[in-house]
Amino acid sequence: MKLLSKYKSTLLVLVFSMVALLSGCEESPDLQRVDESTKATISGRFFTENPAELSFPIKIIFAIDTSGSMDLADPQNRRLDAVLDLIDQYIAYEDVQFQIFLWNNSVEYSHRQGRQYTFTNSKADIEAVIDRFNSDANPNGGGTEFYSVLGAIEDQIQAECPDADNPNQLDQLSVCSVIFLTDGIPEDGRTTDPQLGYDPGFASRVEEIRTNALNAGIGAFYFHTVFLDGIYPEGSNEFLRATDLLTDMSDAGGGTFFQFENASSINFDVFDFSLSTEFEVRNFFVYNYMAVPGYNEHNELDILTDTDGDGLPDILEVREGTNPTLYDTDDDGLGDFFEYDLSLIGNDFDPLVDNTDTTQQCERSGLQLVFPDEDSDFLNDCEEYFFLSSVDEVDSDEDYIPDSIEMLTGSQVNVVTDNEDSDFDGILDIHEIRNHTPIDIDAEKIQEKSAYNLELYESKNVILQQGDGSSVVVQEYNFVYNNVEIMETQRVSDFSHRLLPDHTFTAGDNVICAWLAQTPKGLQAFVPVYKRACKVINFYNHNKSISFEPADFTEVQ
């Protein structure tokens, strides 16, 4: 949490004190009422993100053997029909793309633009490659050499799957799968292992391709192998060498090995092309928007009431002349605390002066004088413009603290602060925010009296049924937040409050929001997925406990 200027409030207290002295012994009312508070317990549970709801690109490379032996194993080229059958299943999805390499001693046919191998989401493009192959008088011919097609596969991956120099979130969620089909033993082995009977370098080459792809930032890579039985007697030395080699290659590539007895039984749908991942919790905290740390009327550190949840406590709003029941007193799109805070560092902002005319970024939406908040993070687009944060990302610097919380607590919105300790008190800022204590001063009194106490633990796996009959597994977490300060607020004047626009506020209401940040496991650079749930506790109610359920949490975007 960020403390407001002690010196400015101190000066104002001195001025009020002098006025009281000059008035002699005349009885006068108290300048400020004492902020009253009580404690609450916030508990509940939530689920991690459903991985089935992720949308990610799939890139499939077909590497199909067309050597001379295929005239025996697959004279009707049924294996190419199986390619088109799989494409038919995925062609409706624009995020799925294909490449085909028809190879023997070298790659004879592929989809290209100029000399560059390229993926395509057009079935017609793949059919055109197959048609060129079929138009050859003797399409199946030549020997069986693996290294040349493995080189072509790596070239394709380096070109488009993904861009290693410019990794992005789409790359991290992309799946690149290779289906490598052959009917025989390669003839281009460089060093044959006498015990294996084949060159182990083929599996090493596949492992290298996979490692390079994953290091470039791709979400998942699978190298599947297929053995088409037809030229070797089952159980023969050649048969065992071929199946063992292809099994080693699929193991090295993180894929699966399949064997088909004949060409008519080939079915590439046996392979899994999905990105299998679970989400992990990066940050979770509960925040009471009506309670802020600051200096009270005695210039002592305390938890103060903030009726309108703008970050400026009521005691200071009265002193500054702003309305403690309105988030934005001058209705210029910038909240009172936002303008007050910016004015302290030399900017020309005033929470009592409408600054709308000075910028095109602060345009109201509709007749209700509501300023748009594109990313629904509780900072409207006007504030994000001046705060230098993103209008379409909840967490601009991806440090698992939402922009609006960073603004209220004094954290830096464009600097990763998950390992920062701004006040050098031994408690990281992200933990101070979780505890609802100041990040910029070692406030021992507030730590002892008012720090929130979080108990968060993973309880069990939960199976969720999907609409298509499938199921996914998510994690259930339980939490208990103790020592949450509930303030004696006034009645909010905003007819459409940004925190809960559909709630009719009454005196004593406190808005409590639970924030959850998650990323897929192993993808730490992935933009966090945020969920939020908000409820109201009233200071005057006997029951000071609320509970959140998984259904209460909605994605913030």
C-alpha cells in the first residue's frame, strides 16, 4: 500500500490547530471523526483455469515416405488419402496449419512459397502437392534416406514454428507435431551401432530438433513415427530394426510410435495434437477498497476509511475539498486519488478541476458519464493513458499485480516488482500488497495490528465435464483471509460505481475483491490470466464473514 504525503497532511493539521487557538475558548466541533473499523474473515475456494478453454495454433508436418518400396507396401497411395482425411477434421479451424514433405533420397514435393517451406491452412494447397506427386509416371521411387527430410523439418520449424527472434504469447501456446511415416530402414546411416543394428544418430537428430523448438519458445513439440508394415516379415531382423529405430525416434521427439499392418488401416487421428497443460497460481490476494493505510488526524500511521474506494481516505478528501463519497469529484475521468497523487510529483492535475478538455483520451461512454475501461481492471482508459499503463492488459508489466492495485499501492506499473522491497523492511512488495500493508514505509504498527493473514492451500483435483463429452482436470484451492479490516463508511454517491455498478450502496458498505493471477505451467513468460470476484461486507452487520465460490470468479479481460 502507498502512504499519502505525511508532510502535506501535517501542514494542514497545523493550520487547523492555529485556527482553533485563535478562536480562543469558543467551543468547536471535532475536525474529523475517528475512523472506526472491525475485523472480518474472508474464505472460499476457487479452481485453476480450464485448459480446454485455451485457443492455440496447431501446426502439423506430414513427412511421408515415397521410396520405391512403397509400390509394394502402398501401391494405391492410401497413406496420402489418410493425410487428406486428417486435414478434413481440422480444416474448419483457422489456427490449424499443415505442411507435407514427400521424400525418398531427398524431399521431392512440399508446399512452398518460392524457395521457402511454408505452412498452409488450405486443403487445396496440400492437394496440389499430392496431385503433382501423382502426376509423375513413377511417383514412388528412389531410396530411403532420413537425414535429408529431417533437415527439411528443422528448416520448416525454424522458419515458422515459432519465430525464435520474436517470441510471442501465440508461440508459447502453439503445438508443432510431425507425423513421420516410412516402411523401411534408412539407407543413409552414418554410424551403425552393432547392437542396435542402426544409426542412433537419427534419434539424436530428432531430439536436437525438439530441443531447439522448445528453446525457441514453442508451447509443445511432438515427433510421431509410423511404421507401415508390408515389405519385411513380422519378427524378422529388418522388421525389428525398423520398429526399434522408429520407437527411439518418437521417444526422442516426445511423440508416439504407431504401426499399421497395411495401407488401408492407416489413420492419423490416433495422434494427440493438443497442448496438454495445467495452470498454476502466480498470485492470489483479497483487497478491501474502502480501507487504506495513511496518517490519521494525529499524524499516526493507521488504517483509514475510504468510502468511495478511490485510494484517497475520507479524512484527506475533506481537507482537500473533494467529495469522499465520489470516486471522481470533478468528473473528468481521473479519480480523486489519481489526480492528487500525480499532483504531488509536479504534474498539473487537480481533483477539483475538470481536465477533460486537455486530452482526447478522456471521452465518456454513453449518457451515464461513465468512462470506458477496456480491460476491466478498475482503471479507466483515461487513467491508464496518464498512468502509462496498457488499456487492454490487466497487468501491463506482467508481475502478477493488476495495474489498478499498483496505482493504489504505489507500485510501478511498468516495472516488474514481484521481487522488490521498496521500504527495505524485509517483506517483498507483492507480499505487502497481499497483507494490505504499505510498500513504501516500514510500518511496524500496521504490520502488527492490521496485516491480513492468508492461508492458501491446494485441496484436490476436480474433474470438469465439457460440452463435447470430454473431461479436464483442474485444481481446487481453499483459502482463508483473517484480520481483514472493515471500515465504517458513508453512503457512496456514485450512481454507477466502478467496483460494483449494479450494487446500491448504503452506509457501512465495504467492497472486498479477490484477485487471482495464473499462467500455464512451464510458461512463465505467458501473459497472466486474471480472475476476480467481488462482494460487499457491511460494517453494521453482525456477520462479518463472506465466502467465495468458484462460480463467483469471472475472467478479467
